Amino acid sequence: MRYYLRTLGCAKNVADSDGIGSLLENAGMRAADNPRDADVLIVNTCGFLQAARAESLAAMRELGESKRAGQLLIGAGCLISRYGAQVKSDVPQVDGVIDAGKWLALPRFIEHLKTRETFKVSRSASEVWFREAYLNLPREQIAARSVVERLPRVARGPSAFLKIADGCDRPCTFCIIPAIKGAHHSKTPDAVIAEARELVAQGVKEIALVAQDSTAYGWDLGQRDALAPLMEKICDEVLGERRGDSRGRPHWLRLMYAYPGHVTPRLIETMARLPQIVKYIDVPLQHAHPETLKRMRRPNSVVTCQMLDALRAAMPDIAIRTTFIVGFPGETEKEFETLLQFIEEQQFDRVGVFEFSVEEGTPSATMSDQIPAKIKKRRREQAMALQQEISLKKNQRFVGKTLEVLIEGAGDGVSIGRTYRDAPEVDGVVIIEKELPAGEFARVKITRAVEYDLMGELED
């Protein structure tokens, strides 16, 4: 049996899909690059924003409309966790749905659907077979909401996301993640180390730690500052100098999705001290004006500026990525101008800007003073234009300099790689005028820069 897996959404979904693929392959299935060649079509959906939900539904409709007799179409993941019944109604070609965090049940779920030949069952009987297939699975195969599943991993390239926790306890008024994922729950350190070893043994050269709030790691285990010791343990036991590439360069460890109020002095010191930890951090700030942050229930700008100053003092060459929301209910022109001034003052290396999305069930959905769509669009374009100017100037500083680059792939006489300043899939790349082996580090002299990417040649 062959499966085709399409992943939508964030890095955490990518990590889940890597594990799903490994789980299915361990169950005797093989991956198909083309949906036409698969027996089972799976869409790992995103339910975070309206646009993401629309994209997930469109992907399922596309696969459903072209699926042949005998193929199964399964909707999975975050969108299903909240809108599973609605998905089955909106996309009748879907044969089964399964929640995020219930991945261990997937192989048996697929077998059940095949055995029951549910694609021949009338739609009126769908609820019956769904209840039987999903609820009657052996309980030990279905993880409770308070448990993080330990999925097998197969490396899909030189970089891999490693999810250290799931769920979230933060009170942000715009976010639906707690309703989808539940409360924050951490993997044990031993489980994280085992997964990191598994990835490195398969040739992974960069591990990016991800979670809804990575800096809350260990809080549910009774440890308030556990992320730094975890990263130390990964560096010492998995990513030591002797475990580097053929030239002795160490592997990379990257931190993403930190929460501004939780970046502790110990974490900053650990990041600055250990060479395996790249000088990069992803900290979603969401806004800069005190009143907007108050309505969002996010840390105030004083805490944010103290954290940014501490990071840069300890690591002058650190690359800081963040995200902002424009058009939040009640955002005045003055509040928006404060955000623009903050972006200009802080000179972030990487910025993503999102228009506020009304999410059912969140406090912000019922707030007064909702911002018209055309104003949200204009503000996003204005903020991104400002950041593009900043990004171009920052990139131009590297022209003529030599940077360490992790090669991700090659073809047609060129290679694509990333520096420590670029996280997988969300940041820029380096284009090198020579084909180099994927998974190796190369020293590249930068010859040209644009807003997001760099071009260069292999150093002699």
C-alpha cells in the first residue's frame, strides 16, 4: 500500500508529518510522490487562521475531486481537531478524519477504512463507521490530550524540526491553538534526546526545536527553566564536536517559537556559550504599542526591549526573527505608527506580518472596533515594505564576506543552502554557483544580496 502526504501549516506540522511518514512506513506502507500513485491520500491540515483553513479545505477538495476508485482520502491534524464534522460535510469525498495528536492510531485507522470499504458506504452511514473506526481503536494506541506521542522519525533532508512540547497555556486573545491542542505538555528530556539521536544517526545536520511555546518547556514537569538544560544536554550527548561533519564542524541546534517573557538569563547564556547552538532566535512579538499588547494579553514592550537588549549584548551577531499582527481590533493609526517605529528602531533580521484574522471562540472575535479589511491589507503592505528595506540593508553587509552554509540541495549547476541566520522553510537561502553535496557545510563568499536571499561562490 502506498500513501501520499500533503503538509500545510507551520514547522510543528512538518515535524508531525515526518513522524507520520515514518509511522506508516514502519507499518509496511511506502511513500508516493504523486497522488495518482497512492492508495491513501492524507492532508495534514492547519486550523490556525481563516486563510489556513481555506487552504486546507481546498487541498482536500482538489485531491477528492481527482481521486480514483479505491483511493482513500483522510483529513488529519489541527483543522480536524476543531472542525472534523464540518470538514466531512464540506468535503464529502473525505473518507475519514483524525485529530492532531492521535497519530499512533493512523495505521489501524487506514486499515479499518480499507477493510470496511467506506468509500462505498453511503454518506448517511458515515457517522456510524466513523464512530466505530475511531472510538473503538485499542486505547493504548490513542494518546490522551495530556500525552505527547513519540513518533518514529526518518530524516527527509539535512535539517529536521524536533517538537519538544505541544499545546499552549498562554492567554492570547487572538489565538485558537489552546482550543485545538489543549494545555501545554512537554516531552521528557529522555524522549527528546532519543529523537535527536535518531535524527543525527540518519545524517541530519541541523535540529530546530519547536513547540507552541518552546520556552515553557518543562513547566508541566515541575521545572521552570528547563529549556537551557535540555539544549545543553542535546549539545553534550548528541551534537558534540566529535559528532560534526567530515571537516569537524559541529551540527547546528536552532531555537524557534520562544515567548518574550520566558527568555531567561540562563537560556541566553547557554545560547551564547555553546557553539552548536546557532545565534538565532524566533520570538513572535505580535505588536509594540502598550494598549494593543494589553488587548492581546501579550507581554508589554518594556519586557520585550529588555529581552532584545540582553540577547544582543550576549550575542552581537544574533539573528532575530519575529512576527507581528496588524489590524487587531481597536488598532488606531497611532498604535500602528508605534509598531512601524519599533520595527525601524529594532532592525530585526527577519519579520513576518499577518493581518488580524477573526477566529471563532477567541476573545478578540467579539471585540468592538474591528478593522476593515482594506485597512488591514494596507497596514500589512506598509510594514512589510519597511522590513524589506531593512532586510536588504542587512543582507548587503555580507557582500564580500565568507559565511558557513549548510547545503540543502543542488542541480543545474547551482546549490541551495542556508546560513545560521536562516531557519528552514521560513527564511532566505544562499544560492551558490556550484553543485555541492547536500548535507555538507561549505564556506561561501557572498557576491550579491537581495531582500531575502544571498548569492555566492565557494571559497577557494
